[in-house]
Amino acid sequence: MARRVIAWSVGSALVLLIALTLAPLVGSAPLSVREAMIPGTQDREILFGLRLPRVLIAALAGGALAVAGLMFQTLVRDSLADPYTLGVSSGASLGAVTAIFLGWSGAAGPMALMGAGAVLTAVMAIASSGRRMSPFTLLLAGVTANSMNIAAILFLHSLADYGRSFTIVRWLMGGIEHPPYSTVGLLAAVVLPVVALLFRRARDWNLLAAGEEWAEARGVAAGRLTKLGYVAGSVLTAAVTCLTGPIGFLGWIVPHALRLRAGADHRLLIPCAFLLGAAFLVVCDTAARTLLAPEEIPVGAITALGAGPFFLLLLRHRPEE
């Protein structure tokens, strides 16, 4: 089993490395790598000032969403769960949409974090009973919160003027800007420790996926572990959503596709979900900024359009059950 984990992890790392190497070289403007190595040149500014930080943000965001989706699928034992299912992403979206509606577009990020935090607190309060957290109640509370948030977003959108309405729609489609390196570092400081913490508990996630009774019979505090997984997945989702807006499909398809092909061992799933989710969003964002250059396609549209046919093909050729 250890060899299989290593093989999948190395393969996933190679896929990400290729994506990280090639993506900054692709764009609407021609780029000379030799010129980019010379200080003060335009090519250097394009490569290291614009494209590279954007690629790094895409990698961190894609990896975080894939791991968050994996955690939510494990907690509720439902392969259809993703960062939207339990309400965190829609809560962040509602916070950002509220800021845009009120004319506080510059505060969309902080308001997104507040929205995600409010949903996280409410869902945990509803799903918790003492030290336990029911996965079934967690799923129902999350789905209900998600529906209410979407209804509120549609209500605010219907009342917004044309300019704010356009901004709201654009934000809801998801997008990656050209961030400063400080933003890349801040996101990495949130995402990487959370992913590392989840990976350290990989054995416990395997036990929890088999059922709470099974996990507790083997010394795992299932209630506390469920809370940890929900909080960690919510933190990853909120950190990404406040920067990029909601990016759909990725948090569902990457972990689900991995389960179909690689099995259910979280020692393999967590690192591979992060690496392949990162590579997937890097490729999608590269397509978003180049296909109709100089115009950009919202990356959320690319993830849905690209992932849908791929996943249907994967289901077509899945191993027989």
C-alpha cells in the first residue's frame, strides 16, 4: 500500500510541476524566457510580476478546494458533497454580494469571510449535540443554509442597479486576478498548515469514513474529529472564496474522480487531491485568460465546462462494481 501511495503522490506532483512550469509561459503576449531573466525587462515583469503570482494563487486555491471537498464528502459520507453543499461557499458569496450591493466593493473579501464564519457557526450549533456532531444533521443544516444563502443572493441581485448587478454576476462566476506576492504568501500561510493537519489525521479519516461506531471502537473521538474536519474544510473554502469568488465543480470532481480511480485511503487522497486540484485550476485559469485574449473568461465557467465532459467520460469507463 505504501508503494501505491508514493506512486500516486509522485505522479500527482509531476502533473502539478508540469502545470506550474508551463502555465506562466502561456498568455496573450509573447514571452521570451531569456529576456525574462534580465532585470528590468518587460518580459520579466510579465512573467514574475503578473503571471507567476496568478499561477501560484490558482494552485493554492485549487488544492484547497479539492481538499475541502474531500473532507466534506468524508464527513457526510456522500460522494456528491462539495464546498457548496454545507453552505460555507454560499455564505461567503452572500457576504461579498451584500458588500457589493451596499457599494462597499472594496470590502467584498472581508465580508465574504464574515459570511462564511456566520454559516460555519450556525451550522455547527445546529448539528452539534453536546460533544457529538451528527453527519446527517450536518448535511441537512448545510443544505438548508446553502438554499437560504442562494435565495438571499438572488434577492439582492434583483434589487441592485445595472452596474452593481453586473459586478455581482461577475463575482459569482469566480475569477483569479493578478495578486501581489503578499497575497500569495497569506493564502499559503492559511492553506498549507490546514492541509498538513488534515493529512496527519489520515488514518482517522479512514476510520471515520467507515462509520462513527467503527471509528470510536478503535479509539477515535468521532464527534471531535467531525468538528475538526468541518472547521478545516470551511477555513479552506472561506480563504479561497474571499479571494477568487465561488469556483464550482472543482471541489467535487477532483476528490470524487480520485476515489473512483485510486480508492478510499486518505493517506493517498489528501496529498493527491491537493496536488491534482492545484494542477486542474492552474490549467483552467490558463485557459480562461488565453482562449479569448485579451478578454478573460471567468474561471468558474471553465471549470464547469471542462470538468463536466471529463467526469462523464470517467463514469463511462469506471471499474465495474
